[in-house]
Amino acid sequence: MVSQRDVLEFVPKGLWIGSGPVEAEGGGTFDVRNPADGSVLAQVADGTPDDAMRALDAAVEAGPAWAATSARERGEILREVFEQLSARAEEFALLMTLEMGKALPESRNEVRYGAEFFRWFSEEAVRVHGRYLHAPSGAGRIMVAKQPVGPCLAITPWNFPLAMGTRKIGPALAAGCTMIVKPASATPLTMLALARLCSEAGLPDGVLSVLTTRRSGAVTGPLIDDPRLRKLTFTGSTGVGKKLVEASANRLLRTSMELGGNAPFVVFDDADIDAAVAGAMQAKLRNGGEACTAANRFHVQRGVLTEFTDKLVAAMSDTVVLGPGTDPATTLGPLVSADQRETVSELVDDAVAVGAKRLLGGEVPDGPGWFYPATVLSEVPPAARILREEVFGPVAPIVAFDSADEGVAAANDTRYGLVSYVYTRDLDRALRISEAMETGMVGVNRGVISDPAAPFGGVKESGFGREGGTEGIEEYLNTKYIALA
């Protein structure tokens, strides 16, 4: 049986730079806490701008040799990371539950999902294609080659401590790039453990560094300003993403941004309501609702509004068990922090204040930890903030619509455009609505859409660039045209 002590002992507590863990400049540290009770799990190095330069120095030094390593060899190392991560799945699952709070079944799913990016991109490493052709004019030949962009910086969020890193690290390493990862200060332990595992799997020194810090802007700013860094990839809020894009503009740094969401879940009157409720439970409660892909607004056609609402309330009442993520009975763990719980509570209270009806949950429970119950709100008026803002918690606000055009318009009435969900039995309607949705991804009669083999990303203020699929590795490759006589 995996123990908390053994799991925490595996985690390096220093910055992972070069050949292994090192102290931060000045020896500073910060606490990592368990959201279930607020206890301190570990103290890790608090990196400085000087440490960031050390990590970039290591990435630059290791870059040429890694880029020159054969695609097959890079792929084999990635495959070995996949194998070792799969073998240690229970340890990584427990570690994520301890630092982020999610229930153990959720953490196990994330390990499986996150590991798959190493397997997928181990296979994509050998499928990077250029082309060769005669110029149509007859004046010579055209050769097109793909080359790694160079040293990369990945800034990852707290909600998926493993997968948000692996879907950036996998394609970068497969393409021949070196990478520095700056994980969220709330959940740095998983990424430190992954760095150690990658080293044990044969990844050369300096190819991957992990920079933990409480001062993200002060530490990553010098990296973004350094001309040796050639790629920035970020997953997080739209507000922070905009600031990073602005900061990167001075160097015309290549960027990819996976930003906020406000996903509509649209149920038409011809939908299989039981299937829609099952999909809603997945789309809303995956990761406790702390996911950019989480269904944020439920738009239900009036003919099935009562049935869908009653069945969703019943499903949440009967199956959701709130508690510490390490408890085998728990299906919904705590939110990641007191601040996050306050944000969720404020959005619910605002909706009720302007006229929404609280059908389930909506009250902060007593006791330690940052818990918030599964919540259903009905008759949510347009003025409610929760329809415009990303709730990032286990709250389902339901609004009615009449015509299909009205439903689509309501779904698209947001500055975000990451993912939408559509439930209907009509194939023609499914295709027409999918095409009309202003989102980078659409789930049709599915509550979970993420897949390492599919391109993940959004439009509008949900960002740009794609992660996963055959498109994912292109984010880390430059295209070079060579004119031949």
C-alpha cells in the first residue's frame, strides 16, 4: 500500500536544474498545504530570478545535443517515462490528491490521461515530416524542413498538476526542444516528482528543469525577456495570459495560450435526458468543477427543463460524497484554497441575490478544509455573474431557452470559446449546432472530450494554439524553406 510518507520522500524539495535538485539562491522556501485540512505537506525551494537564469543556462547548454539526438531515441525515452509513470500511478495519484485536494479516483484518471501524452508524443517524435518538390516554375527545387524552436518555458496551473505539464513537456521533448516548467505554487510537488522520474528514465541533464517559486512574475519575467528563450506556453486565466502575451511581444516570442473557459452545456428537447444528466455529471464535476473544460452554464430547452433539472438534482444528491480526497468514499474533494472557495461562494450568493433558486447545496460547510458542496441553481437570471464568469467549482446554474436559435445565441454569448457540449438525438441538428458553436472544441452527447490524440484548444479569449493530436508537436517546431538549384 502506498503511504503518504513514502510519496513525499520521493519528491525533490529543491529546484530541479541540470542534474538534480538544488537550493534556491539565498535558501528560501515556501509551504505546500493540504486543502483538506490546511496542514503543511512539505517545504520546497522558492526560486529567484537568478535561479531562472540558471535553469535557462542549463536548457541552452543541453539544447544542441538534445536536438541532435535521433527522433527514435527521444521517442524511446518518452516511452520509458510513460512506462514508469504508469507503474507508479498510485504514488502520483496520492501525491496529487494531497496537494490539490481532488478525490483519488480523479487523481488516478489524471495519471492515466497525463501519462498518455508521453506515449502519444513518443510516437509522434518519429513522424515529423518535411517535403521536397520541384518548383512549379521549373526554377529549382523546394525543400521544407522542420526544426525545434529551441528552449521553452511552460507555466502550468494548479488544477491538473500532472497533465497540464505532460501535454506541454511531451511534444516539446519529442520535437527536440529543452524546457523549463514553472508549476503553480499551490501544487509544485507533482512536477518535481515528474522531473525526478524523467531523469531516472534516461532524460539527459538540463533538458527539463522545474522552477518552483511564489513570485511567478518576478522570476519568469527575466526568462521572457531573454533572447535565448524561444517559446512560451501557458495554461491559466485569460487575464494572466493577456499579460504574458504582452510581455512576450518585445521579443516576438512564440507563444501558445490555453486560457479560461465558460463552457455551455446545451440540452435540446429531443435529447436522451438520462444520458444528458450522466454527461452533465461528468462535465460539471470532473476535477470537482475546477477545470477549464467544466460545464459552466446549462442551457436547457423548455420542453425538458423540469425533467433534466429534477434528475440532475437527484443524481448529485444520491451520488456525490463530499470529503477528504484520500477517503475511499469521497467523490468530491475540497477546493484548492480558501480564496477559491470564497470566489465560488460569492458567485452563488450573487446569483441567488438577483433571483436564482437554490435547489441543492450552495452553503459553505462547517469544519476544517476548503470544501464546497455540489450545487444546483435554477431560474438563473441574465444579470447573474455566474453566467459570465468561470465558476471553477461544483456549481450548475440552469437557464431555459425556447428555440434552437435562441439556445445557440445564449451559448455563444460569452467572450470565451474553449469548449461546448450539445445533447440531441438528431444527427443533422448535432452537426449544424456544432458548426455554429463559437468554441475550439465541441462534445456531442459526451461529457468528457479531452484526448491526447485530439487537438485541445480554444478560440476568442480562450486562447490560441493546440495541445495534443498531430497538431500538438507543431507548436514546438519551426518551418524552414531551403531553395535548391
